[in-house]
Amino acid sequence: MPGRILAGIPEENLSPTSTDAIWPMVVGHRGASAAHPENTLLSFEAAIRAGADAIELDVRLTADRVPVIMHDANVSETTDGAGFVNDLTLAEVKRLRAIGRDAAQGVQAEVPTFREALELVAGRVVVDVEIKNLPGEPGFDSPREEVVERVIETLAAVGYGGDVIISSFNWLSIERARQVRPDIPTGFLTTASVDPWASLVYVKSSGHEYVLPQYPVLLEAGVGFVGAAHMDGIRVGTWTVDDPDVIGRLFAIGVDAVATNQPEVAVPVRDRFRREGSADH
């Protein structure tokens, strides 16, 4: 199997996540969410123990403006409660219990604040903070982007010294992040309905460091797309892949980071590509 393709671009010319990062990277999507309640400290810890290089987590604001970790606007999707995150206070959110899906059914855990998640993972993995502030959702406030402001305030309040990326499907969110903290890398997420080449044009023109298309269209765009991104110093990540064969195909065309619900499946594939990359050099 071939090693990674970087289109002849030296690693130091590409966007950093960490000064110590080794590529390619495995990102625990909402932690190790296939086997644990997603977006919980339990899930994040499991992803780290499985060998993930990064964890991805989703941030929303409570009614009293505290950033908490929750993917869906309606808490009934992943907890034993009901209602929208932005209508509940932190105290009310803390009374909820996150309930695992699929293999994690029957397991319960507390909904963490963003601060609690940072305190758990500091110095251990990269943190990909996905900002949840989309049109049509309750509490949507672009271009204000208060959730971005609160995330950055929390990073400062805890003196967070770890590696962090801010990403979103909402380009206004990552542009606001760049306004407030231009030193924090940002990434633009897109679904399979969006042409990745159009995303790359936007990312390049706006100064973001990561282009993050959904994996089916990224595979279709292929090595030419990845090489073009790397030529512009932009890293390429994708989501959400649990099939080791597909993960291998993505790493083989030079993709820098793959988000997965099962980091224990992806880590051996990553390790194989790292060894082959070292051998190539």
C-alpha cells in the first residue's frame, strides 16, 4: 500500500495544529461515541485511551450563557430530558443524563461544560471545537456569534495552553473566531452537497487553515484536491468514517485528519501510514 501523498509540499509549509503534531491524525468524533455517550467526559477519555490525536466536540450556549457540550439543539436527541439547550439554564442541563446510542445504549453520563472538557483533555490531545450556531436553530444569532465569544473567553479563563481548532458549518462563526483570536486555527466544515473545490476557494481567500469536506465528496475529488490544498498550505480533514478500508483510502490520498466514532478502529490504520511515511523519507 502506498504511503501518504503530500504533493511534494514540506510539512512545515502546511498549516499547523500543534508544533508537536504527527500526521496523519485520528479525531475522536464526539469522543469515542460509538461505544460511549457522545460529547461526554467518558467518551473523550475513551478516545484518548484509544490513541486518538484529537477530539471533536460541539458547543452550544445555555439560557444563562454558559458553553456546554451538546450536538443537537434539542436535548431530547441525546439525553433523558426535553427542550432546547438555549432555553435551559446550566443547572437544568446538569440534571440531564446523556444516554448512549447504539452500542452505548444503557450508559449514562453528565453533560459537561466546555470548561470541564478542556480541564480533562488539556495537554493530552488537540481539541476541535465545533461551533453550533446554524440558521433555523433556536438561539441562532449570527453575525453576533456569542457562542464563539464565550468559547474564547473560556479558553482564556482556564489558561488553556493546549492545541485547539475552531470549526463550523457556519462561515460567520469561524470568521468571528478569526476576528477575536486570529492565532487560533479555523476550519470550514461542509456536507456532501457542497463542492469541496468551492470550499477550498473560500478557505484560501478567508485565511482559514483547514478545509473539512464530508468524506464521500472528498474521495471523489481525490488526490488532486488534497494536493491543491497542500500547495496553498491548507490542511485537509474529513468526517465521519468508521470503515478502516475507507480510512486507509483517505490517508493514501494525503488527507491529514479523519474524524471517526471508533478511534480504536482508525488508530491502527493511522499507525501503518505513519510508519510507511517515515520509511518513504
